[in-house]
Amino acid sequence: MAQMKPTIQINRERLEKVATILKTVAHPTRLAVIDLLGTQERMSVNDMCEILDCEQSLLSHHLIVLKQRGILHHVKEGQNVYYSLKNKDILKLIACIENCDCSL
């Protein structure tokens, strides 16, 4: 008599969402922005450039990607644009991966 395989359901939509988030944050500059904004309520592009020691054009590119994917929120005040985390739960992802016992 043949054994029956257990029914396993995979929520592909959920996994696609997770993969998109991981792909979005999988860059050292983007992770640095998220980490930095985890310590500050909001920051201007100029302040982030100074702290992260990177060119404004490069940082702006990464900020646009994070904003388009719904990770960052922005507010324009006069000539300055201030960024903040839309949801601080993204910091849990970084902490979880940081504590992962993987040999890389």
C-alpha cells in the first residue's frame, strides 16, 4: 500500500512579499539608512550624507528605492527633505539576520 504524502501549502504571495523586502534592503547603504533612521525620528538627506560619508546622488538613489518599496516616509519642508521609517518593524529583520548563526 502506497504511503500518502502530507499536504503542504506554501503561500507564494507571502513569500514574494518577503523576497521583495529582502531584495530591497540587501545593500549596505540601504541597511545603513535603515539602521540610522532606527536611532533618529527623522533625518535630512544632507545629515545622512554627512554621517554615512557618501555622495548625495548615490544616497538619493537608495532613498528613492526604499521610498518606492514603502520602507521610508518623506516630508518636504522648504528646501529640505526629511526621511523616516514607515514601520520600525524593519529593524527587527536586521536584528534577526544579525543574530543569525550562519557561517558566511
